[in-house]
Amino acid sequence: ALPPHAQPLAHGLRAAGSADRLLFALFNSTSTHALPALIATAYDSLLANATAGGSRLSASASALPYSKRQEATLSAIIAVFASIMVLVPFAFVGALFVTPLLRERESGSKQMQFVSGVGPVAYWVSSWLWDAALYAAVLLATLAVLCVARGVVPAAAKAFAGSAEVLGATALSLGLFGFAAVPFASASSFFFSSPSSGLIALIAFHFVSGFGLVIANFILSFIDSTADANEQLQPLYRLFPAFCLGDAFYTLAMRDATRALVGEGHEQNLLASDQLGAPLLALLAEGLVFGCATLALQYNEAAPLLPALAARLRRPRAPAAATGQSGA
């Protein structure tokens, strides 16, 4: 005797074949499509035998549409992964600006310009303008790729180029990263003597402070025992330009996922302090600080103030003069 749950299947297969034919379908219950596929195969075989191969059956399975929560989760995973991956090439972009500066110093071209009458301010402003032009080309190419990707990978590109407002926020984030990374490379050039060593050091710095810190921040924020400490470390994280860029992209990615869950009309202003305001303001401040630090290091190199001050502090004091004559 067949078990109760197998009787309908056996009855159907017997009716499709003959009264004395019985097929047993053994399947893996953990596989969702195993039983329908086996039934379709069995009926196809019976029909082929009955019609001498003149007729066949085919079956297909399609997934049910995703719910809003599933779509938001999938979109967030793809967009967060894409936002983190953007930090990898921009670690190279932010570090490349140190190479020509170190080559000019190594070849003596920089000293020759200063001897010819070029002032420190004119030298660095012209260098920054040229670097800004190069970075603008990279920025425009990146935005063009994001716009094209909207039709290829919409789940990832929509978070960064889904609308004019979001595209403008992406451009502002990338632009302010360049505003901070270019003078940071200029200030760092005073601490290296070889172009290769300076380039490798800055690539590693931007990669660790961007890619590494963003992942660490993401993990620590989801652990109850470290969430409070991680929140207190946010001002320290924002001292690094690459982390600010990654934080801005992560905010854009999660904003699109939140919109898919709660719907339109519930988003905060993109420039709010808990959205893009804090990382963008940090990038702006870092660009100004690194620019001033570059000029200060240049003037100190021309007329060293710190070594002279240190030598003056180390100078021994003269012995005190005698206040009177002994034996008078």
C-alpha cells in the first residue's frame, strides 16, 4: 500500500500510462524544483512512449517577484559593495599627485624655479591648478561611467547617479576628495626623497584609511559591544580623506535602500550633518589645512625656523656674573 501523500501522484501517473504501470518519484525535498521537474520528466516520457516520440512536454520555472524588502536588501548589498570598490582606484588617484613633485625635487627642477625667481605661493598654486585639471578629467570620466552603468547595472549605479540630485552629490563628494587629496600629496612630498617610495606609501595610506577603515566602521557599527566606541571614533576617522569619500558613498548607497523600504518623501536633506554634511565638511577643512601646511613646510625649507629654534633652546646659558669681589 502506498502512503497517503503518494497516492495522488501514483493515480496521476497510472492514468497517464496504463492501469498496470506505476512510477515512484524519489526526490530531494530540500530542492525546491526537484519534484515538479521529476513529474514533468515522467509525463514527458509517458507521452513520448504513447505517441512514438511524436509529442513531447516541456516545463519551465520562474522565480516569484522580489518584495520591496528583498529588493532593498539586494540593492543595498550591491551598492555598498560598489561604494567600497570605488575606494580602490581612488587610492591610486589620490597618490599619483606626489610623483611629479618628487621628480622635480629629485632632478633639481624645483630648486631651479625658485632660483629663477618663482615664489613659493606661485609655485604651489600653479601646481595645484594643474593637478586640479588632471583630477577634473578623472572626475568627469567617473561620472560618465556611472551614468552609462545605470542601464547596465541599475541596482549599483542608481545609488550614485539615479537622479540629478544624487549625481550632483556624487560629483561633490569626488570633487572635495580631490580638493583634500591634492594638497595632502603636496605636503607629503616633503617627507620623501624618491618618487617610487612616496607613491607606494601614499597608495598604502589611502587604501588602509579608506578601504580598511570603511569596512572596520561597517563591522564595528553592527556589534553591540563596539557600536558606542565606534561612534566616538567617527571624528578620528574623518581626519582621513579616503574614509570621508567612502563614508559619503556608503551614505548614498544606504539612502537608496532606505527609500525602497519607506518610500519617497521620507528622506533627509542630502547635506544634513548625519548624511553627507559631516564628511564633505571634513574634506573641505582638510583641503585648507593641508594647503596651509604645504606652504608652511615650503617656507620652513627655505628658511628653517624649527631647527634654529631647537638649536637656540639647546644653547647653554652663559655663567652668571659675580655680584661682588671677594676679600674686599
